[in-house]
Amino acid sequence: MRLWWQDPFRMFQTNLREIDAGLDVESVLDYLEEFGADTWLLSVGGILSNYPTDLEFQTRNPHLAGRPSGDLVGDAVKAAARRGIRVMGRMDFSKIDHRRAEAHPAWCFVGPSGARQVYNGLTSVCPSGDYYQVKLFEVLDEVLDRYPLDGFFCNWMSFNEVDYSRVYHGVCHCVACQERYDGVLPDDRDSPGYADWQRFSKEVLADLTGRIREHLAARRPEAPLVLGDQADIVFHEANNAVGRRLWHHRTSESVSAAKTFRPTVPVLTNSVGFVDMPYRMASEDPHHFAQYLVQAIARGANPSTYIMGTPATTPYACLDVAAQLTRFHRDHAEVYRDLVPAAQTLLVRPVHSRAEFEGLYLSLLQRHVPFDVLPEERLGEADLTRYRTVVLPNVGPVDLGTYVGRVVATGTTTALPVRTLARYETEAETRSLHLEGGVPVFGTFKVIEAPSDAEVALRALSRAPYGPPEKCYGHVPLDHPGMVKQGNVVLFPWTIGQAYREVGLSVHRDLFVDQVGGAVETDLPEQVEIVLGRSAAGFVVHLLNRSGDADQRFAPPVRIGSAQLRVPADVREARALVAQERLPVSDGWVQVPEIGLFDVLVCV
């Protein structure tokens, strides 16, 4: 049986303050319908219950007393059902009030010093303890007994090392953690054994997620769980943060990582309407917010908009563009039904080596090579056979199983049987290192001995003085290759992606991409990102205008086009959804209309 959340949907989240308990349900639903949303994520229980809970360990919202029914959740569910709008319950079990914390100290987070974590009068609890492990299920049962909710989302289900002010509190040392953990708990990120604790914490959360999912499936199978990548719906929060370097492709990358791992599992991108948690009343810039939704739907995620309070109390400036894009998704639901990745190049996201990954990401994007992203830790679980090429950015030892396609590897990736003679890692060690053709090396360079039957290129040049120009000579070719080819494998034994990310020389980008291949033939400029997918509607091409990517922000994109684009040989016709034009196919080419923020080509 096909469940509702396996089809495209559009969510709107009202993250309610306790003073919002008297909200006008009908007015909010009017707004959601006009917005284009068909699902309402409503604050239901956990820290505060917006219904008359009878559970001793839950806190009933005192402002419900001013509501005629005394039950916000009940009013919302009934009114939404009359309009065909679904209601999902937002639950937050991360904190309890002072009275419950005093009565149940074993539920609480305990820092290495023995201190609890208290924020705005609320005490953080630990996922290892019985509040999460036992009481959470009692709350779900009470809610399910009373209301036919259409799904659940659990907010901030984590071990709370960091609080809202980004203060680091260390690893939890509560009684439950000490009993569950095999060994001595580390204190913080710098302690021995922290990596082992990270695995432990992920296992605890994965087990809890699985139990919640099973509980809901048994009680109400049509009500999915929205959470991590093992839930019914994978959750990604698209947000900004003061002091965080902007990675313009964060949403696209995150959605792609989820859809590549499990293509048929829905992803929800919950896009935050405010700038950062300390600035909850400040609207995100509309051009920035638009990128959340455009990148999300292009990669196959369901769009969601998240505001504080209600539309009446927080009319963020970004909501107009959010509504336009949400309605676009609504009006083209058939295009987004069963939309799965269709690229033939896979870019693996390493656990470390972020700069290397980002440099290769930008290289592929700018040269119009469509690609999917897969986390390194999922390599053994994903189907690699659908990819012509797998790119491995500085991942170290790797096992691709039976994969027989092309492999392009960089840095320390052990993709070929080479002998390492030396390794340069610091800026001082690689300074002034060039490869043939004047290609500079930045980051890490491995001096290797290639197999005797391998093809080598880009030999390193011996370093020479670089001070007074009168002495700047003596760059003699050495037998240290900067590129090795053997069979279907190409190895750059240095961080060519990091070089491009940090310096931006096109020579690095082009050397790498020329070995990957697979670029779409087009005369579109490099500022247009091409994302390929297949859906119930056919072959889908998203064209994203990235000309607005600016320093730490998104500026209004400059309109681009028109231009030519080659489509697969079996395409008979195409239509551009934003431009609302039919595009004739001539000798395998279509003429793409002018592109503003984005366009979508549906090819059949």
C-alpha cells in the first residue's frame, strides 16, 4: 500500500511559543492553503504539551486555559481534517522543567564535572536515560490515543554536548551512560576514546530511532517518523548561523547524500525562516531562503518552511518567495513524484578532508558534470553499479567491493598499489612545489613509486629558490608523478581539490574534471548547475542559476540564457516548467529559455 508521505508533500512548521496556545486555527489553515502547503508541523508535546496531558511528567501549557476548548492540538487536527490538510506532531524530549529534574536526576545530562546543563530554566536530559528510553513512548501513546496525527518529528534528539549558546559541555557522564558504555567515558572532544564514544552515542540514537519507528508503525502505520537517515522520512534542516562560513551548496549536498544512499526514501528539507537561533525574529534574506527550497526540490526533497510563532506574529520577509516555490512544487507534483537521482558520476563525501571534497564538488558543478553525493561511511551499503565513475577525495584506505567502473581518486586514497616514498603535508613542506606545466601543489603531496605498467604524468619539479628573481631557476623534472593511470583507475597523489577550493586556479579544476568526463554538452556558463533525475514524469533536468553565490550570502541571480543543451538520444520532446514553454528537440539539442532563479526541463 502506498502511504501518503511516499508522494510529494509540502510542509509548514509553526514552532510555537507557549503564549501562542490561543492561536486562531482557521486563520493559520487559511494561510497554509494559500502558501501551497498541505502538511502542518505543529508543536504537540515534550517540553510543553499543547493539549491537556494527564501524564505527571509532562507540563501542560498554562496558556491553554485561555482557549475555549483547552486543547490546541484537538482543535487543529479537527479543523485541518475538514480541509484535507495533514497535521504532524513536533515533539521535543530534550529538556524537562526544574521540578521534574529534581524528582528524576537519573534522567538528566551530567557533565564531566558533575554539573547539569540548564538553559532558560530547563534541564537537558540524556538519551541513555529513562525519560527517552521509557517515558517518551508513554507520551506518544497518550497522543496517539487522542488524536489521529499524520506523523511525528522529534526535535534535538541528541546527547547535547553543545547548548543553544554554542557552549560546549562535554560528554554526558550520567548513571545510564556509565552503565551502558563499555569502558571509561571520555570528558570531551580532546579526550582519548572520544571516537569510540561517538560510535556509542550514534548506536544509542539509532536504536532509539528504530524503536520509535517500530512503535509508531505498530500503533499507526500511516504516521511516519521524521528523523535521521534510518527513519521513514529523512530530515534535513536548512539553516544559517552567525559566525559559520557559508557553504553555498549545503542543502543540495545534504539531500543528495540521503537520496543517493536510499533513493526511494522521502527527504524533508525544513528551511529555517530566521537568521540564527539568537535572532529568531530576524528574517532570513529572501534570496538565501530561495536557495534552500530550490536546492531541496532539485535533488528530490519535499520542501518545508519553518517559522517561529504564527504567520500573524512573525511575517518574515522570506515568506513570499517561500510561498512561490512551494506552490511551484504543488503545481508540478507529478514531476516530483518518485524523483530519484540519475547522474552517472558519484562523489564520495569523506569523513575528513572537507576542503578536498568541496573543491572537487565545485569543479564538477562548474564543468557541468552531473553528480550525486554519498557519505564515505555508506560506501559499503549503496548500489554503485549505476555509476560510470566514482570519485574518491582523499579518503585513505577504501573498499569498493565489486565495482568495475572508472575510479578517480585524490590525495591519500589507496586506489592503486603504489609505494609511498615520502609525504609532504604542511604548507612549508609543499611550498614552491610545481608539477610539469607550471601546476602548483597545495595541501598534501605523496611522493610515490607507481606500478611498472602504469601510465604516469604531471611529474614533479625539484624545488628551486623563489626569492630574488635573479635566483629563481633550477626546476628540474623528477620521477615523482602527479597523476597515475592504471586500468580504470586514475590517481592524483595530492589534494588537487583542496588546491582549487583554496586558490581557485582553473588548471586544477580542469585537470581533475578531464579525467572524470561525463560533462553535459551545453553552452550554458559555469554559473548554471545541472542536476539530473528521473521521476514519474520522465527525465528531469533542473537548471539552477548560481550567479548569485556571493561572499557569505546569496545575491539576486543575473538572468542567464538562452543557450543550447544536449538531451539523451531517446528524448522526443521537452518542456520548461518555469518558462512555461515547449522546447523542440533538434538533432539531440534543445534551446533552453532564459533562466532566472532556476528552470526545470521535463524530457519524454
